[in-house]
Amino acid sequence: MAEVRDYCGTWRIVKCVAIAWDVESTGIEGTEFTLDESGDVTWNIPENTEHMPFFNCETYEGYTDMRDTDFLIFFGAIVGHVIEFRVDHPKEDAIQLTYEGWCVLQCERVYSINSKHYVPFSFLCALEEGYFSDLSIFSNNGKEFKVHKTVLKLGNSSINWNASPCLLSNLPEDVLFTILHYLYSECLPCDLGEETARSCLAFTSNLSGFEAFRELCELFLKNSALKQQIITLVTDMHTCANRIIDYFSGKIGSQSSPSSANGPLSSDSDDDDENFANNPAKLKYVIIQALREIAIAGVKMLILCDLFTKRKNELSRDERHEIIKYCKSRLPVFMNQLYKLLDVIKISFGNLSAAERMDIAS
């Protein structure tokens, strides 16, 4: 399979060469489409543009054939609506999508601030190297940061950087570095932690000129909470799956089942260890509890999808990729739980006689 992320980003159709019909221009030039890492396709179609069938496609998938040729498959909202393009690379930051016997789309990459190929200008190298600095700021553990007053004034002109001692002196090292990182680059460091972000918010809460910095910290904390919420939802779904396995294996439920509430079903002392498949009351109880857990897991899955759909535009590319990567990493765990469940059901029902199976079916 091809690395789909190689094509993630926004592309603009600069030329459409029609093969199936004899026209010089199809009128779709200027149309932009975005391929994200989750496999979704988003179209930005200018007004009065001729409608094309692939405009209805909402998802895509990439793969490489035996000849190392890349292909992008676009899937439409209608079942069976599939369009496969061969991908060629005529030049850097450009692709040519060929649909055999129909058309050729010549596309160029459109860079945005969130694109991994877009490298914004910043003064971070000056902060890291410390050359020609005219001010030293020390953290509370003695760490020295050699900074430049001109850059600090550009980052926040509301602060008097000539004052002694400096306003940022004696801050915790991680907090001081985060603030300086923002002043030199107008963004947060990639390894920022939640506690550091909260400390930065607390320190700058009454300082003018740090409004944009506080907004970034608040957004970071909001997105971190979203990621934690998604992890919690996935963990809850795993718990539901484990409980279903335990119900069918008899590890839980025997003490709270209707049969135990109405007294022992037999005089044997090991009645609790009886196979639920031999006991209609227990079987009914297990099925009801399993359906309950399935419903809970389904609701949590809907909540997870709704959260990600509504908030994905607020997340950075790396944050979206981290969430998707985490969810994909849980698929083998879910498949293992499904295998265990089927194995438990097979063991429970495999020892039944034909008469007992007919009794359960009736």
C-alpha cells in the first residue's frame, strides 16, 4: 500500500485535459480539493463550474501496484461510485491524475500555514544560538537564556524590556522557554505539556500584549482535553467488550442473574459454575446484558465520531494524525477481543446436545 500521507494536503486543478470529448477547456480549472490523513476528500468548487462526477466523492484511498505505480481511488457517496486515478509526478509539488479513457487532471499543491511543507519564518535560531544577544534572562533554576531586546519588542511591544530585573526573570524554566519560544516564533513549542500551558496562562493572565499567546495556550488545552476524552471513550469501549466476554464466559453475572435471585435452580452446590447455555434463564440474562454493553459501546462510538467531526478543523495536522494513529492502533485489540468472544461462545455452545440446541432455538 502507498503511503497515503504523501498526498495529504490541498491541491488545485490547473488544467483538465479531456480525453473522452473534444473540448479545449472543461471549466473546472481552479477547483481545489483537500486530502486529509483520515481518508476524507473536501472539495472547494468555484461558482459556475461544470459539475464532474468525482465532485461527489467524499473519501479516498491510495495504493501502489506491482509496477510501483501510484493510484488514488475516490469513493462517492453512492454505493459503487468509484473513480480510480493513476498518479504521475511531472515535477515537484505537482501531480497528474489520469482516469483512463476520460480525462487527465494536472494539479499543483497549495501550501497553507498548517501544511507540513510550509516552514514559516521565525527567529528561533537566534534564540537557540544566542549570538549577538543584548539581554540575559535567568529561570528560577539558574538556566540562562540569551535573548535580543529588538525581537522581544517585536513579539510584545507593551512590555518594557529595558526594566531591571526583567519581567520574565525567575520563572520556571519550562514556562520561560515557552514564552520566549512564542515571542521568537509566534507559536507554541511542539513538546509543550498541559501543566506548563496552565502555568503560562496563570503568569500572563494580567499582562497586556499576550492575548494571542493565551489564546494559543487555551486552544492547546482544549485540544489536549479532546484527545484525552477520545482515549477515555476508546478505553470504555474496550471495557464493554471485556464485560461481554466475561458474561459469556460466566466470570460475572451469576450472582446477579434472575436465577440466583429466585433461589438455586438445583440442589447441586456448584450451580453457579453451570454452563449458562444449559440454563434458559441464565442465557436470557447473559444476552440482555451483552446487548446492553453493545448499546453502551455503540453510543460511545457515536460520541467519539461526533466529537472528532466537529472539532477536527480546530486540531493541527499533527494532532489529527496522532488521534487517528491511536484509534488505528486499537483495532488489533478490538479484533483480539472479538476472537476471544467467539471462542468463548464456541466453547459454551459446543458441548450442547442436539436436543438442548433445539430447546434453546425454540
